[in-house]
Amino acid sequence: MKTSMLLLLGGLSFSSLAAHAQKRKMPPKPTANTVYDSVQQPAVPLGGTERYAQFLAAHQKYPATAMQKGIQGTVKVSFVVEKTGTVNEVKVETPVAPELDAEAIRLIKSGPKWTPAKHRNAVVRQRVVVPVSFVMSPGSTVTIGGPAKERPITTSAADIAASANPDRPAVVAPDRPTQPVGGNQAFFDWIEKNQQYPGLARKRNIQGKVMVEFMVQRDGSLTDARVIKKMGSGLDEEALRLIKAAPKWEPAMFQGKPMKQKMVLPVLFQL
């Protein structure tokens, strides 16, 4: 008797499911303008992810006002890769600061075209999210256990490139990045106070920012200063003089030990 009841209940349950399935409506077919978040063949930048990473790193313009305030962070930007490969509907998903958000949007909009996504053998629109990181030390390096083990600090562009090169060694960031004694504002205040505006630049009414790269050593001293974005008229030489004469910084730290770190900062000249 028990066995018959079980079989009967099982048969009723199957019939109920079959009846429900007959009444269930099929999901609507996606339209030609549907934007997909997940696809079988994702969109990729023309030239590959590594070249796209290089583009982001090379064309990023760190807003001077944000740098002077010491504002850093990662702005997550979403956009739609159209069927033509163009980028559209660019917007900030994770804001950090107005000036950084605006620069992240500009950077993405100025980027190269993409190879569009494919889904079920058809070219489709896809929504993509790319993190744009703003750090005070783009391209920085830290030393781990000695000068022979320098590795780059990761940025968003490096993360994108790493996704295309999984066999490369993992990148390492310091536990505490280097910073000026007293903070970034104190350093920029020192620069402004000790700046000697070149006469030729003043005569020509030239102003702007000179990008200077330098190394912060383990003892906090600033060495190996060089200009990577020149302006001329004596501004480059004055920028180098200021960096070389600047007070020591607090060195970067990793696992309780100081290490050297490369920095790139602007020296502003305003009349």
C-alpha cells in the first residue's frame, strides 16, 4: 500500500509540473538595441588589453588641484561598446572627486575603438566597466629585499595589462607609500614659498606645470630628479632645483622596512 501511494503522488506531481510548463510564457527575444552585461565573446580594445593599458597610462592627466590636495583613488567608469566598436554612454559608477571623475570620463572617451562583443553568433552591444586609478606615483617602484628585486606598483592600467599576461610575476605595492613630511600640502606650500620664477619665463608670460620624476630613497632623500614634461624658458631648471633642494620625505614601507620609491609630480608655475 505504501509503495502504491508513493507512485501515485509521484505521478500527480509530474502531471502538475507538465501543466505548469505548458502555461509558462517564453521570455521575450532580445531586441537589436539590448545591452548585455555578460556575453559569450566579450568586447576587447583594438590592439589588445596591454596596448589599451599603455594608452590609459600615457594619456592620463592628473588634475593639478587634486594632486595638490593629495586626492587619490580609483574611479570606476562604465560604458557601452556599440556594435560599431565605438564607446558610448560613458558614466562614473564609483566617484572619487569631481576633478578625478571628469578626467576619468575624458580618458575613456578619448580611447581607441573596441572589437564589439558577440553573443549567439551575433554582434551585440555590451556594457563594460574599467577602473581608472589616480595615484601620486604612476610607474613607481619598490625594492623588496634588495636592489635586484624591484617591481612596479600596480595601477588600473597595469591590472588590465596583467589580465592579458597571467604568466608574469605578481605586482607588489608598499604597505605605506612614500609621502612628504607633514603631508602633500606642506610640500606644495614649500615649493611655492621657495620658487624663484625665471625672468625669461615671466617676460614671455609662460606658466604651467613641469612634470618631474625623482626617487625617494630609503633615508627619505630625493635623488635622480629629471624633467619628463618640459616647458623651457628656465622653468625646467627651476623645477629641478626645487626638487633637489626640497626637504626629505617619509620613505615607503614594506613589511616594516623602508624602501625606495619613484615619484612623478608637477611643479606649478603661475603668474
